[in-house]
Amino acid sequence: MVESKNEFSYQELLQKVKEQELLIEKLNDEKQDLTNFEYFVKDSLDLICIADSNRYFKMVNDAFSEVLGYTKEELLSKSFLEFIHPDDLEATLTVFQSLTESSRITDFENRYIKKNGDFVILQWKANLNTANDLVYSIARDITDIRKTQEKLLSSEKSLNEAQKIAKIGSWDFILMTQELNWSNELYEIFEFEKIPNDPQLYNKYLSCFYPKDVEKLKRNIDNTIANKMPYEMEHKIILPNQTIKWVFCTGVSIVDNNDNVVALKGVVQDITQKKQIENTIKAKEKAEASNKAKSDFLANMSHEIRTPLNGIIGFTDLLLKTKFDKDQLEYLTTVNESANTLMEIINNILDFSKIESGKLELISEEIDIYELSNQIINLFKYEANHKKIDLVLYIDPAVPQFIKGDSFRLKQILVNLLSNAMKFTFSGHIKLNIIQTEEDDVISKIKFSVVDTGIGIETQNQQKIFQSFIQADNTTTRKYGGTGLGLAISSQLLALKKSKLKLTSSYGAGSEFFFIIAFEKISQKQSNPSETTNFEENKSPESSNSLDNYKILIAEDNKINMLLAKTLVKKIVTNCTIIEAVNGYDAVAISKIEHPDLILMDIQMPVQNGYDATMAIRKSKTIMHIPVIALTAGVLNGEKEKCISHGMSDYITKPIVHNDLEKVLHKWLKK
Ligand code: ADP
């Protein structure tokens, strides 16, 4: 019997079946593995794909199409390069081509464009299988992480910038790890080099403190940790390069859910600049206060001196009108002149201090140049006649009659120049020339010059006489008197008008002092009723006999001034009744009972000053019509305007001069 080769023994068959069963089992296991793998791939949150060497997807998982918004078919139909952000193409190709069996891709990032046009940032891991030349890749969508990181970075940058602008540095300190973090600006403030995790940072920080502040800081920190109390400190620091800065520091505690302090946080602000400004302001305020004290002192002192001087001038004026023998007349004239000189000096010193402290402001009012220059010349006519000197006023016909300026100060300068000329000239002439040098529709530039044929000034002295308290030579005071302030004041007044006092002089032959001022023109005379009616100065008084039997109230707190005013009024108004009031309040009350015909009102009085009293009079129906004549110190800027604005009818300056008072009384009593 021939046994077939295919015939197996039972044993062999059993063996074969077992092998078959094992193979099936293995195949089933592998099938199960494959199914498991498919489940993982399908449900993976990461993006999984297989690509071939032609850069086509062979497989993409659900996450891939979900994240990109394309169907699997759309993804599989194109080269994956078509989905990559153009800016990342080159880098992607480079890493893709660098894939070998041994070198895999890890953590490569690129951007894929989604179907809706947005992009996602993917982070890749990939392997090349050389057996089938396929690339197996897995990617994670890290768009949100990157965007958050970007935002964090930009907000950190903004914070750093804000800290830099505000010069505020911040810090935090973790108690558990003893970790101290400083912001960039804090390093800038302390001018420390930034060393990461510097264990010496806190000690370096403390080394910039003054010892007393170190103690205070430690106490504050202990208190903040123990009692959760925030702290604030303002102190100086000295940097290693010896620079001193001012800082303002705050610290607060940070607690965990169980209310335990786990960290401290705080800010440090560089307030050096603020401190410097504060110090400058303080110094300025101090200087201003002392300057004000000086000005107040001068103003008070000059007031105190001026009051008795007014008495001396006024009463000697009166006495001089009575009969004396020659010697007595000479003595009395000397007293009167000395008092007048003293008054002038006091006024000069007061002016000078006001200009120096920047308190003197010029006013702008209508000036009649013809009237003003004639008034000034009139002041010197008597002396010129006496000294047999020709006194000449020349006004260029081109000079506009009316201009805008400060008449009081212009007069002051010209009077000063003319009185110097008069003082230093003994023969020949003195001229006041007024010439227009330039004009346009609005401005007229006028040159004022005072020319004399006096002693002249030596060349070497021509500069220095413009300085305060300086005279041409040491003999001047002895020979001619004066304080050496006149030219300095005139120069400073002119500087306020952007003008300059100039001089040409020839020693022994004479001098010319001149200046040019640009005035605003007044095209046609603007008639100002209050001024024209109230302050006409040049009218000659009518005969004093015509004033008879009036009731006049004099408000004056100073006894000497009161006596002087009473004496003068009695001389001018025959049979007059004089009522006295020692302050503004009494003046108003007495006026309501007595109804005087006119009130002479001092300005500076206790209880109620002259301005307030006049306002009260103007408000009271029964006495509002009574003329009120202000008795002013006559040195303050804008006093005339102030009198008018407070309802006064007219004003005369102290010391009261007989003629001035006579004019005013005539004007207001006969209305
Ligand atoms: P004061 O006249 O009060 O001394 P000023 O400042 O007005 O002060 O003048 C300063 C000095 O300038 C005078 O002392 C005098 O020496 C000199 N000076 C001023 N004007 C003239 C002048 N017209 N002729 C000669 N010298 C003059």
C-alpha cells in the first residue's frame, strides 16, 4: 500500500490544527489591536495623519478635519502644502525633507489655514517609516496657548512701559520659597544690573537705605505679615554711585484661601523729580513771602513816615503864607524844602523796591501829551526864572495829542530828568523836546529828550550813573543832594515799556537824556466824562471869596492830617462848619445825620477804609448825592481808577496843597 504524502498522522494533524488555531487567535488579536488603534486615532483630540513622500495625505483623523473645517475627502485630495500658511511653507518643507529613519520631527510649529480663512498653530511630532516611505505625524492645536502667551507678553510689555513712564517698579516676595521678583523698572530705579534669581538682591536693596529707614521697613514688613496691614513709606535712598533719590514705597500682603499670608507685593515709585519741584516751589514761596514781608514793611514804614511829613509840609506851607522876618523865612523855607526832599526820597525808595520785586505794573490810560508836558514845564518855571535859565518846550507838530500810556510814570521820568537838569545847570537853557520818530496806523513812536547846558558828565561816569544809589562823583551829594535813585528808577520804568534811557554828554558843556516809547495811538479824542469832568487839573481856581457857609465833613484818623485839612478848608471856605469823623464807619453814620455839602475822605482808616465808606454812602438814598473827595497817598498805581470805581467824585493827593484843595472845593461845592 502506497501511503499518500499528504496524509498526516493524527498527531501531525492535531499539531497543524493547533497551529491554525493559534494563527487565527493571533490574527484576531492583531485585528483587535488594529480596531483599538483605529478607535484611538478616531477619537484622538490631537490631529493625526499619514502622508506620503509626494506630500499627500494618505490618512487624516476626525480631529484633523474638525479643526481645519475641511472634509476628509477635501484633505486627502490635495497636497498638504496647500493648507499651510504661506509664511511657514519653506520651514515646513525643510523639516519634512530632513526626515530620515533616525531623525524624527519633534515640537515643530507651523500654521494651517482653516477653511474659514482663520489659521491654527499646530505643534508636530512626525516619524518616517522607510519600509513604506510614509510619514506618520501627530499634531496638537496650540493656537489658544500661543495667543494667551502673546497677550501675556504684550500686557507684560505694556506694564513695563507703564512702569517706566510712571517710574514705578513692582516686586513680589513668596514667603514659602523666599523668592523675590523685581520688575524691570525697579532695577532701573535702583540702577542695579538684572541678575536672575539673585540671592543678594534684598541685601543690595537694603544697602541703599538710610539706617533709620531700614528699621522702619523691617517693622512695616513684619506688621504686614503678622497683621495683614499694608504699609507706605517715603524716604531717600543712596545708590552705589552716590546718587540720591527719593522713593515712595507701598507693600501689601497676599493671602491664600485659608487667609494665611503667603506672599507680599508692593510698588516703589521714584519721586525724585516731584520732590525737586516741591522743594523749588517751597523755596519760591519762602522767597515770595520774605519779599512780600519786605514790601509790606516798606509800604507800612513809608506810610508811617509820610503821615507826619505831610504835617510838616502842610503846616510849613501854611506858615510860609504868614509874615516873618528874613531869617525866620529862610529857616522855615529850609524846613519845608527838607521835608519835601525827604518825601521825594521815600517815594523813590518805595518805587525802587516795588520795581525790584516786580510789583510795579504800568497802566494804560489816555494821555494828552500837550497838557502833560505843559504841566511838567510849569513845575520848573519858577526855578528856571529864579536861576535865569531858559526853559523851552518843543513839541513836534507830528506828535499826536492823545496817546495811550501811564501818565503818572511818564511824568515821573520827565520830572526826574528835568529836575536833574535844573539841579546841574547854572546858565543857558533846558529844553524838553518831544518828537515823533516813527508811526503807523496804530503806533506812534515818540522821542522825549531833556537837553541842558549844565555841568555835563565825564565819560567814565556816563554808564555808572544809571545804577541805583550811584552819583557821578563823591562830591555830588554834598554839593547837590540826591540819592542816586532817580535815573535807576527811570531806567527800570522805561524797561517795563521796552525802552531805554540814553545819554549823550560833554563834560562842562551839558547833557542830553533821551528815550523813545512806542505808544498806542488814539485816533480821535475819546471823551471820558468821568475823567474830563473829575480830573481837570489845569483850571485856575475861582476866587476863594465865593465859597461861603458850607458844611464839610472830614474823615481822617490822623490828628495832624486832620488839623491840617481843617486849617486849609477853613482858609478856603469862609464861615464853614467842619464835622470830624475818625473812620469810615463814623463818616457814613454822621453824614446820615448831618447831611454835609462835601466829604473829604482819607483812604487808609481803621474800622472802615475810605473806599468801603464811599460805597456805603453811594448806596444810601439820603446821602448818595454828596460829593466825596478822596485824600490819597498818591503813590500807588491805579489809585485814581480805584477811587472812581469805588464811587468817589474826585481826589487830591497828600500832602494837601492849598491850591489843589481850593480847586477841588470850588469845583464840587458850587454844583
Ligand atoms: P540823584 O540826582 O538823586 O543823585 P540820579 O539817579 O537822578 O540821582 O542821578 C545820578 C547822578 O547822575 C547825579 O547824582 C549826577 O551826578 C548825574 N546826573 C544826572 N543828571 C545829570 C545832568 N543833567 N547833568 C549832570 N549830571 C547829571
